Amino acid sequence: MKIAVILLFLGCLTSMETYAQEDHQAIKKIIEGLTKGIDQQNGAMIKNTFRESSGLFATRKGEVMALPYTDFADLHEAKKFGGRDRTVTVQDLDVTDGLVASAKVLAEDQKVHYTYYLTFSKVEGSWLIQSFLQHSKMKE
């Protein structure tokens, strides 16, 4: 009886770990789509990573400004921003109960260091960005 309970418990832990790994991989794929969309100036790719109700904020000249995610994507598509290959690192990724998540992502090229603070939500089995806060700083 004790062995059966222990095996059941270990099986549950393994299942939970598998789901957690799947969530992490799915979220990292969304982050990759966002950053590649920015680097390749592909507005559609960027838009596909956001939930319709998403909020997007960015720092500019010491202030935080709000911007619709569709405008953000359109500015990249119009070649106003992006277009440079960057090194991207997911520094922190936390998933809570398979429903919400947050990530801190660092992206940098030769000129600029970006920090992205992202939150995600999972609706109908799909992870998408719920909010995006970007801080950029010129390298010295």
C-alpha cells in the first residue's frame, strides 16, 4: 500500500514537471517570435505574440509611455525600429499554476541594451503576451 501511494505521488510529480516544461517551452517560443519579429521588422510576427487586450509600455527619455501593441508592430514593419540582430537571453521565467507567467528578457546589440518585462496568460491552451514593458539604454 505504501509503495502504491509513493508511486502515485511520484507519477503526479512527473506529470506536473512535464506540464511545467511544456509551458516554459511554449512561452520561450512566444519570446522568440517577438524578438525575431523585432529583429526582422516583421509586424505580423510581432502581432501574433500578443493577446488582443495587451498593454505595451516603453521608456523614452526618462518617461514611460503607453503604445498599442499594433502600433509597436507597425513601427517595426515600417522599418522605424528594429532590423538588427541581437543577443537575447531569458533571464527569468516564472509560471504560476499553468495560467499566468512572467519573464525578464535581455536583448542587446552593439548599440543598445534592452530589458523586457513580460507577463503572459494562457487562454484556451495558448500562451500569449498580456503585458510588455520595454526599457532601452544606449551602450556607452
